[in-house]
Amino acid sequence: MGRNYFKNKNGFTISEALIAAVILLVISAIMVVSLIQGSEIWQFINSQSDLRAVAANAMTFMTQELRMATRTSSETPSPNLTIPSKPNNKSVDFYLPADLDDNGFIFDSLGSTEWDKSNKIQYQYVPGQKQLRRLEKGDHFVIANDVELIEFEDHSIDSSLYNNELRIILTLERATSQGRTSSITLTSIVKLRNQ
């Protein structure tokens, strides 16, 4: 009875245990690789989403402010928006309307726009810091970080644009911790004031 009892007992042999361990290791390795790849994809998608939000906010800010600027004023000195010629078209200078005569309007008694020509505003690209900045009266704030490229174009750079139009091309770029680069480019055409 003692011998039969041990013969009927099922167990694993050493080779079966080794095969099971190898299979477990392979499955574990596949799971780890999948988790790492999933994490990389998540970081890339998260980076893209963040860049898209930053670019959209920067573009919205600039277009709203630049809509108040002009290219068609005949005043001297001129309050007209200016852009350096290509390839240096990475900044733009402009002025905004202001209520200079305190009548509650940005128009004078003749209906002309009052421009604050003592207050030049500049959007400036700082490549070393990958920043787009707004400068006014010596103060600056950062409109966007991770800026790879910004270009401002008017009819002197692109003849397909009207005199009162300005094209902004903004590219943001960031590397993930795994070394993948995510990038987003937005383009907007701004209609400037006709006065």
C-alpha cells in the first residue's frame, strides 16, 4: 500500500518546473515591455495635448490683441504694425488704440482712431530660451514656452495677403522623457483695423 500511494501521487518534474518558469518569465517580460510602451505613448499623447493647449492659448491671445492694431494708418509718426523682413520675421511691433482725450472713446472728435504711439508693444521670439514674449514699456511676460519657431508675415512677405492681414505661424516642440519629440504647428490670419 505504501508504494502505490507514492506512485499515484502527481507532481512536477524539474524539467516541467523549468519550462513553467521560462513561460512565466516570457509573459512577465512581455507585460513589462507593454507597460513601458504604453507609458511612452501616454506621455507622448499628453505632451501633444499640452502643447496644443499652450499653442491655442498663445494664438488666441495674440490674435485678439493684434486685431486692434493697424497697417493702414496715414498718421505721422505712424502707428502701423511693422515686421522685419524675412528671414528675421520673428517679431512684430505694434501700437494699440487708446482714449487719449478722455472722451470715453478711442476715436477723436473727427472720428479718427487715437493711437497710443508712446507705448510700443512687441512680440519677440527668444530662441535660446524657446520663449515667445510680449514686451511693453520695459516689462515682459511669456506668452508661450517650448517655442521652436514663430513667423509673422504680411503682404510684403507674402503677396497673397491683403494689406490689413497678418499671418502668424507658431510651432511648439517638446521632447518626452523617453526622447520622443512632440510638435504642434498652428497658423492664423489676423484681420487688422482699417484705420
